[in-house]
Amino acid sequence: MEQIIEFVGRHPILILSFVAVLGLLLYGEFRRLTRCWDEVAPQQAVLLINHEEPLLLDVREANEVAEGRIKGARHIPLGALRQRMQELEQWKDRDVIVYCRSGNRSAQASDILCKAGFQHVHNLKGGVLAWQNENLPLVKK
């Protein structure tokens, strides 16, 4: 026990760094476990699309959508989602797959949808980039 106390006393920056990293890991894991939506890989999304007919919600900006989108997707940029929520009311009890370029903005959108009462929200893990890496098609308008 004395050795541990001596080590901590001699290396406070190392110990503080360890505690900070551990805290960040625990916080991230807590957030993952308590969120009300799940992540789906592109292949899982294809299965949902083929069997459940979900709403595909593209939350990218217009210039990104012009480069290609998943067929049948509805475009509502993340910044406009709260103001346009009434357009999605009929989907509250059905599957919704949310996507963006890489999965970060769609995670934010998934949080917004859950807080608004949507029951079956799925975030496309890796976004359009992962979709393309799986050689899945995009359509241009």
C-alpha cells in the first residue's frame, strides 16, 4: 500500500490523466447505454428497408445531398429538424433510419427524435460513407 501512495505522490500528472481518461470512457459508455436509439450497420439498414419500409431521414446539408442520397430518403437538414418535426409526426410509432455523412449529425438528430417521442429510431452507423464502403447505391436527384 505504501508503494501505491508513493507512486501517486511522485506522479500526480499521470494519475490525473488516468482518472480523466477513465472518466471520459465511463461517460461515453453511460451515454451509449442510456440513449433511446440504436445504431445499425449499412447491411442491417438494408434489411430494415426491405422488410419494414422505414422512413429514411437524411439530415445532411443540401450541397451534400446533391452528391447522392439513399433512394427514397426524405431530406431535412439537422438545423431545421426541430422546426419541421410536424412533417414527421406520422412516423412516431414506425421505424426511422437517420443518416448523415459520417454518423455524428444523425446521432444528434436521433436524440432530437427520441425526445420528441419517436419510438423506433435507428442511426446509420458511419453514415453515407459506410453505405458507400459497402458498395450500396446512392441516387442523384
